[in-house]
Amino acid sequence: VGVAPGANLVGVKVLDGTGDGYESDVLAGIRWCIENKDRYGIRILSLSLGCEGNGDGTTLLERACDDAVDSGLVVCVAAGNDGSRNATVGEPGCAKKVITVGSVDDSKVIAPSSSRGPTDDGRIKPEVCAVGVNVISAKSGDEYTTMSGTSMATPHVAGVAALMLEHNPGLSPSKVRSILMNTATDRGSPGPDNAYGWGVVNATYAISAQEHDISIDEIRATESDGTVAIGATIRNTGISNESGVMISLMLNKTVLNQTTIPFIRKSQSVDVNFSWIPDTPGLYNLSVNVSPVNGEILLYDNVYYTEIDISYMPNIRIAPAHYDFVIRPNSSAVENLTISNTGTLPLSLSRIAELVNYTIKPIPRNWIDGVNGGINLGLDDDTITSQDLPFAFNFYGRNYTSINISSDGWVSFTSGDEWRDWMYNRGQRLPVCSWENAIFPLGSDWDPGAGGGVYLKSYPQMCVITWYHIPHWYDGGSAGSNTFEMVLYETGEIRFNYMNIENPDTFTVGINRGDGLHGAVCEDEPYSMTSLWFGPERWLSIGAKNGTVAGGGETDVQIAINTADLDCGRYRADILIQSNDPDEGSTTIPVNLSVRWSAADATIALQVAARGEYEASLDLNSDGKVTSLDALMILQAAIGDVEP
């Protein structure tokens, strides 16, 4: 008759008539079942076989059994009959995903011969037990026989699994396994042990437990800005539709939040979401709990735990993320930059700076004698020295009071000896992502050690660095006499003066912040008796350079635009914000400016003229009044998008 009398049997012979065989044949049999499961409707494998050797679930035979489970097959395996010693379950009973079966007698007492766990990697085995002592079973032909052992217990469990799948065909192999384990009748020591496993299989409970069964498939927890977001997937694994399913988010035994699923069909999954704001930072053990529905027996999967670490660091938020100004010439505009701290600890704004571009233009030569009364720095070939400045010099939004001077015609406010051999990469087009905070009046391979010298001369409002009568290093020696200088002004302006340049080489002339975005380069080789001027564009200014924002607070920083010194055209700058936010310690806000006239400006000029008023920005011909001629000039500029 058997446990599942309506089941169809598919015989796969892997052993000989004496019960012996080869591992390769067993492996081939398992693979055949996997490949032909759909053709023959195979749902369960019953393996009353095994070999000695306690494993860790990684042998070929054990992995093959787990592969069968992954393919959708319930796999029941005999634990073995190697007695009451621990760690006697053989393979493939040590596989990780199978249902390993021990043997009990009619009184549900473990058989002395039934193999025990644990596995070699410490897992409890068997999963369950079933009657396997003096079992009367069919023999070939029309006879019956009585036999004992886990090989007789295993088909009992396989039969119960078949009844479960008949009752609920949607059960997965892992669900069949967990139901059998959690509905088993506990025997021996309370709880799972390595003799009985989770207990003696209980067919009645295993079937009835499927009527009503709500489980939690997974839980997701994230933290952002001090708020914990928890999501859970709730599944109805029973065969009945359910209503009014209550889900709770809990911290230990305290309910933090609750929600109810009004209705969930059998086999349906529903996602629920919670949020929670802890009072203090720390490590929290949270759980999502599903209240049992009427008739639910299996409660082991009604709770899911997760651990989350709340650190409450400062968290910077900046708005807007960029600026796009369109302003007419000789005008101004003011906006606010809002900096928020959504964290708990104070947000320290260590630096708020304008990163503007520099304008380059040739100017009349004005040589300043930096040698007489200056300090000879004693530089040799490829050498660098650090010197104090007479004032704080602002370069790309940061003030510097010292400077590193190289014999090779460059200076840097932050880099030194690590650039000693920079000249081997000279000739690059600035800006580049290296050579940080550097100025190149005439960067090349100079050799003051072979003649001349490098001098520093300081004034209250300017600093002059002169490369005087220095030769150039050529292959094997130095030659020539070159003189040039760099002047730093307290205003932030820079001047390059060239007295005598011999034998032009691949020079680097310009300035470079080192971020690949900000810098200026002279495209043409400089020549004797000329000068270049570098000045920072001054159309962007920031109202605060640093500050602190309390947790949960915000502050506004004024951003001012002034186009008084700008021609019509497009300009770009950045606002650099540095803070103690551990994730966003440095943020750059792009500022785009378009300076142009519009037809609306022409209309405004006409209105101002009609009222007899005066507005300097509209007086294009500089005659001290606003007239229709100014309006016409503005309109012409707007149409042509050029400066009038």
C-alpha cells in the first residue's frame, strides 16, 4: 500500500543485486533524473544508499544531490546504519539541501544502528526520522519481507513529501524540507539534536500545516540621513487565501510600526515598507513579525531579524546643484546657496571658495629689478626651495603664505620635491590633473647651477621671483643666458616679464590648479622684451568662507554676480565646498554665466528714457543719459548677440 498509494514510481537502477555499486553510476542516475524530471513527472528522489565517510557537503555526490534540489526535486537520503557514535552520517547524507532521514522503532525511539550527526562542517544531521525498524515491505515477485535500517525509513519520508505535493503542488523543495522539519514530533533532548534531528516526521501536521501559512521571504534595511527604511516580502505559502494579515516592525519586544495586508491570495507575495528614526546612534537588532493567521501551525518563518548600525554623522545637502545666470552687461544678481545638515552631528564647513578662471593678456613690458636687493636662493640644477611670502596670496580661492620655487622656471603653493623631475613631462596643455596649484612663468629644463641664479625680492604688496642669466640644459651640458621673472601681487594678479629668451624650447607657460578643470595656458612661445598678465575673473563672490551647521539645520550663503568688467559672452566658475561629511567631504557647484543683451533690455531702456531717468548700465554711448539711441544699440546687440 505504501505512504502515498497514488504516487507513480520511476525506477532508476544504480546498484547491483547485492546493493553494491559505483559512485559514477549513482551520479549518472541523479543526472538522469534531473534531465528527465519533466518527461516523467519526477518530483522526489528517494535514495536508500550511501557510503562511509562523514562529509562537509562538498563531495561530488553531495553536490550532485544539492544540484537536484536546485533543479526543483525533493531529495530524501538515508542517514546510514553506522551506529550510535557521533559524526557517522555518510555521503550523500551530508549534503546541505537534502532531507536526511534517521531510523526509529514503532515507539519512536532512535534505532541503535541509525547514523548520527553532525557533519564535518558542524551541521545537525539527520533532518528528521521515520519508522525504519522491522518494516514489512514488498519484495520482488508477489512476496513481502521484513527489513530494518534508514533505507526503510527514507521511503516513508519520501511518501509524506509526495502527499504534501499532492495537497499543494506549488511547494518548493526547500519549503517541503522546512515543513517536515518544523512539524516533526520532537524526541530525545528538547530541540534539534544529532540523533533525531528535528524529530519524527508527522504526516498529519505536515499536510495540515499547508492550509494556512504566511512567511517572510526576505527583509531589506537601509539607513539614510538618520532614517531607517525597512522593506519585507510577505508570501502566502499556504493553500488558502488570507485576509487581515498584520505585519509589525519590532525592536526587541517593542512594536515600532505596524501595517496590515487586507487580502493576500495563495502563492501571492506582497512587499511592505516601514520607516523608523532612532533617537540615538548605535547598533540595533530589528525584526519584522507576521502575526499568525487563524489555523497557522508553522511559525518558524513568521519572523525575520536584521542588524543595522546607525552612526549619525553629519550629512551635507546643497541646493541648488548648479547655477545658470543670464545677465546683461554692467549688472548684478544675488542668489542664495542653501547648505543643509540632515545628520545629527554638527557639519563643519571648513572652506567655501570661488574657483574662477584667469584672464591672460599681453601688456606693455614693465621689468622690475628683482636681483639688486634680492636674495639669491642658491638653486642648482633641478632643485626646489620653500620661501615665505610677504602677504597672503589668493590662488583659486585659497590663501597661501609660502611658495615652493623651482630652478626649472615654475612655482607651486602645495607641491615640492616630488616634482623635481617634472620637466620630462613638460609641454602639456594646461589645465591638467597634476602639478597642483602651480604657476609656470617659463617652465623648462633650466640649470642655474651652471651660471646665473634664481632670486627672491619681497615688497609689502608684491613679490618678485627672477630667473637671472640662467643657461638651458641640453644633451650633455648647459648653454645660453635667459632672464625672466614672475611678479605676484597682493591683489591676486600675476605678471610674467621676459627680458631675454634664447633658443626657444618646449616651454610650459600658464597656471594650473591641478583638477583638470581650472587653469590657463599661453598658446604662443614667449619672446624677449614682452610681458603677460594673469588676473582672476572677479564676477563671482561668496558671502561666507566657512561656518558650522547644526544637526537638522541649514544656512544660506549669498552668491553674488557682477558683470561690470565682463564683455558679452559665456563664463564658467565653480563654488568649492569642503566639510567634515564623511561621504561628501568636497563638493563642487558649477556656476554658468551668460552675459548678453536682450530685446527686453531694449524695452526697459525705452521706458527709462521716457521717464527721464538714468541707469548707468543702460547708457551704452556713455553720454550721461539713457535715450532711444541706447535702446537701439541694445536691440542691435541682442539681435546679433554681440557686444555693442
